[in-house]
Amino acid sequence: MNRQHRVLFTHGLALIMGVSLLTAVALSQDSLPAITGIVGHSDTLLADGNHLLLGGEINNKSVVSASVSDPRTGAVTPLATHLQDARAWHTATMLSDGTIVVIGGVGGHGLTIATIERFDLDSQSFSVLAVAGITARSRHTATLLSDGTVLIVGGLSATGDRKSTRLNSSHANIS
């Protein structure tokens, strides 16, 4: 039986559909051709089926890159604008109004940052948001809740300590 499988790698993790667990274990990001050399970027699915790719690391240095990937053609198009702050291992969460909030990550100097940016797809612009009470963290999750709140959970703190952030969650009303 000849079956095709789709593998999506993002943040070094694989989502594999139609592949047995034993086959999945044998796959790694290194087994796929390198497209850009960027790791730690965010990949946000847009309403039109394209993906917004933000930030990441190249040679252990965080970058400000912003591009759109079209999975139908394989084309990756850099945007005319970019992130205000270099960052990798951050989150990018789409809000109900279609804008995307980019939270935390590892900044350009290798330090964990707490800054938040909003990306407006229509104007293709980034703006820094002032939100009180956000803990600097990277490798966390950020989930849009039904009330419009973004729940930020887990990750690594500015000192790299997992224990200090494991149970620490932040609510930020970003509207």
C-alpha cells in the first residue's frame, strides 16, 4: 500500500498524520531539507491558509524576521516590515479581531524578554504593547480563551529556571 504522509515541523516538534508511532520516532527535523536555517520561530495559521512566520534563531542569534509561507506553492515571502524586538522561542497567538500578539521569547542579546507586540495583518505593521504583570519567559504557551483573554502558561523564566514558572500563569487582557 502506497500512502502519503504529511509532516509539519515547527519549534522542533512534529505533527504526523497517518504514521505509526514506530515510524514517527525514526523521523527527525534533520531528515528534512533545511529551508531557511531558522529554529525557534513561530508559525501562525492565517485565515487564508497561509502561515505567518516570525522571529527565530540563526546561528544562536535571535532575529526580527517576518514572512508569509504559502503551503500550496511552497513560496516564502518576506514582509516589508519586521518585529520590533528580535525574538525566538516566543508565541504568536491570533486574536478574534485577526491581529496577532507576539509574546516573550529569547531576545537579541540571549536574554528572556517580556515584551509583547501586536501584528496587524491588514496594515502589515507591528506595534509594542504595554501590558503590566507579564513575566519574562520563553518556550511557553499562549492560548486565546473564549472571553478574549490570552492565557500564558509555563516556559522558562529569565533565569532559565523551569520550577519558578511551571505553575505560574499570567492573564493579560489584550484588546
